[in-house]
Amino acid sequence: MTDRIIDLALYCIPTIVTGLIAYYFFKTHTQNEDGRRRFLLKKDLQVNALPTRLQAYERMVLFLERISPSKLMIRINPLSDDKNAYESLLIQNIEQEFEHNLSQQIYMSDRCWNVITTSKNATIQLIRKASMQEKTDTANKLREVILNEMMERKSPSSTALSFLKDEISEIW
């Protein structure tokens, strides 16, 4: 009886070892195939998504250019001499531009989107600060103060634009 059990074990051990080796190779092959399929799918998605991502970056460059204080002052003329009305008009225009481009954030990194948002907020802050100055009493004086401020320092949108360009260069 023990001889039969020993014989049975001698026959089963090679079968079990062969089964385990086959299982290991099958599992490894399946993982490799799955990885290959994921790679090909990601590659196809990247080819299709790249033009859309670049278009989103282009739109955000346009946004940053449009909210640049110097270009904003040229594009939007005061409707009256009231500095508060002009301040509101400028801020409303910036907010409209931003809301028009909100969907572009899904195509860029969180860090890049935060830089763009910070640039927008800093530009609005700059306009509000200029409006609060005592020497600013008319809309044209507000324009003058803002433009003088931009001559002295770099605009928030140009800083964000530099960051955007760096992020785009990483894509290539």
C-alpha cells in the first residue's frame, strides 16, 4: 500500500510541477499582452488627444494675451469718465474671457491651470489697486496708472505665459 502511495506521489509531483510552470508562463504571457494592449491604446489616445491639448494651450495663450493690462487698455476704451464703471468693465471683460475658456483646464496640468488662474486674479487685483489710488479720479487716469505700472514691472499674464510655454515644451 505504501509502495502504491509512493508511486502515485512520484507520478503526481512531475505533473504538479509542470502545471505550476504552465500556470506561471500563462500568467506572465497574459500580463505582457495586457500591458502591450494598454500601451497601444495609450499611444492611440495620445495621438488623437495631442492636437486637442495643443489647441487648449493655444486658447489659454490667447486668453493671457487678451487680459494683459496693456492690451486690455487698448482694446477696451472707457464708456464714460467714471473710474469705477471702467474698473468694472475691465474686470467683467477678464471674467468673461476666463469663463469662456474654463473647459480648457481638463487638457492641462493642475499646476498650469493654477498659474493661469493666479495670473487672472493678479491682473484683477492690479486694476483694483490702481483704482483705489488717490491720484486716480477718472477712467483715463486709471488707464494711465495701470499702463505706468506695467512699464515698471512684468505683467502677471506674461509670467503665466512663460510658464505655459515651458509646459508645452515638455510635451514635445
